[in-house]
Amino acid sequence: MNTTNDNIEGMVKTAIKMASIEKPSDNFLNSVMDKVDGLGMERDQKIIVNPLITWKGWLFIGVTIIAIFALLSFFGISSVSLSYFDSYIDKVRSISFSFPISISISKIFLTGLFAFVFFFIIEISLITRRLKDI
């Protein structure tokens, strides 16, 4: 058993003696630093992105909101009613399911749900347009 260990040790010693220490070329440091600088440039280029809503978009949103409030105050409207949507909300509430339990859904919950879905669709369209630009 000792002979196999001696053989292995001898093989390892000869392998170590045969292996030489590699020395890098004279231009090694410069080539590595050039590659590191190149990676930094690529990363910096990927960081620069356009905002989801540009300043013109925010300006349009602000002007629209101000115009709505100005029109409401000009016509003397002190409250806004969402009664236009009541017929649609009543249709959704009247859908009967074949469940043995009854579920009552409030109008304000359905109005919020519809608003959420509406804004979700707008957000998805803006995000997909932005991803196409990248």
C-alpha cells in the first residue's frame, strides 16, 4: 500500500517539476485594462434611457387636469357624479353565478376595479412602447 502512495507522490513531483510558471506578455496589463474600459463604456451606454413619460407628456397631463377643473368651476359644478357608469355597474352586479353562495359587490368597488383595469391597460401599452424603443 505504501508503494502506490510513493508512485503517486513521485508522479506529482515530476508533474510539478515539468510545469513551468507562465509569465504574461509585456502588453498583458494594457490589454486587460482596455477590455475593462470597454466593459465600462458598454455599461454606461445601457444605463441611459428615456423616461416613461416625457416632459411634454407631463405638461399635457397638467394642462388637461387644469382645464377640467377650470371648466368645472366655470360652469359652477361643485360635485361630479359617476352615474353614467351606474348602468354598466348594475349589469355586472346582476350577473348570477351558479355558486351556492351569494356574493354582493359594492358599486364603489366595481368603479375602482374598472379604473384599475383601465389604467393597467394604459400602463402596459406605455411599457411595451418603451421596450420597443430600447
